[in-house]
Amino acid sequence: NYGPWVPPFVAFLEPPTDPVGEGIGHFLGAMSIDGFRPAQDFKDHLDNWIERFKSAKTVDPDKKVIIPGEPEFAYEQERRINGIPLIDVVVHDLNQLAKKLEIEGL
């Protein structure tokens, strides 16, 4: 759901009666940290939060605690070295499209 169909964030408001999706939606916002507190204080607090979570014991000792963005960062590093993996069917389709448009393919 998006726009006027996004369910309200408070329980006392009724959701829209004509939703366009299955109730899944996303919100992305950005705020200037220093509009709320000194940026260094925030960074120090976040470093403390990360250290606390990363040092937590897991149920399975073979697994570790990860924080948001960590897997994506690891993939980025790996793909900078080895490139982005492509699915053969997608490569074929893109090459067919490139041929049709008379541009260089993959």
C-alpha cells in the first residue's frame, strides 16, 4: 500500500476500506542528526549500541549477531573484487535486446 492507502500507525484510526495492496508498505526518511543532538554524541551512542549488540551471545555459537547494513557491506566488498553475478537467462535476454536495439551487448 502507498499514499492514501497506507494503514495508520496508530490503532485507534481505521485503515482505508479500499487498499490497493496486501498491507505491506515501506517508509524511508532522513533527518539531520544535529537538529536533535550533537552529531558526535549520536555517533558515540551508536558505537556503544553496535558494540553491545555485537558482543551478545547467540543461541547458536556458530552464528554471530549482525547489524543493519553489515551483510550489504560484505556483498559490496566481495562484488567490487569479483563483480556482480548475473543469471544466464537475464544475460541472454539483455543480449537479445541489445541486438534488437543495435547496441553492444554483454
